[in-house]
Amino acid sequence: MALKAELHELETTGRQEMGRRIEAARELGDLKENAEYHIAKEDQAHLETKILRLRDRLRRAVVVEAEQAGDSLTFGQTAEVRDLSTDKVHTWTIVGPTEADINQGKLSAESPVAEALLGLGEGEEGEAETPSGSRRYRVEKLVA
């Protein structure tokens, strides 16, 4: 699970590196006027906040099993989708909002585009309101 790996990395390597930064800054002299030290301490606070948030996300996480591949696009499934206004084909996997990363082809199930696509079969079209206006999409292929 990516969240567990990220949390482990921050709790181990991240904290160790932060400790080295703070120690190096301390060696620069008077802490009251030591900008490096204050920046390192502020970065440490941000690191600890991120660790706490990740722990909370993991504690509240609910594992959802992806539905078995069928004749229509469902949560957890991947599809090749054509944007009919640009004729560009995208490969998208429908995921939860916290996993969404359009650059990796992970489309939030709560997004207007995903909502327009969910339940469509190969060759079927849907319309979504996007920031650039209304767009039509066609499911070209469901990927197992």
C-alpha cells in the first residue's frame, strides 16, 4: 500500500535526515539568530504534521474491493476513453478521491468525467461538464 510505504519513509529516513539538518544547523552557532536552525525546525514541524495526517488517513481508510470486470465501467476498473472533442484516447482507472492522480491515469470516481463514464459499456458515450465546458467521451475498451 502506497500510504504505508510513504509513512514508513517519513518516519524513518525523513526523520533521520531532519535530525541531521537540525544538528548541522545547531553547529552554526547562536540559535536565536540562526536562520538555518529555525528553518529546519519549521520543516520538522511540517514533517510531523504530514506523518500525523498519513497516520489518520490510514486509520480511517476503508478497503474497497474492485468489482469484477463486466460489460460496463465500474469503480476500480481501467478503460480506454476517447475525448470526442479532441479525438485523444486516455487510459483511466476509476479510483477513490484520495488516490486520484490524472498524470498517472487515476481518475477520481467523484469527478464529473468519471460520473459520466461509470456504468457505460464499450462504444457507449457520456457527457460531462468540465472547467472548459461540456465534453463528450466514448468508452473505447474496458481493460480487465
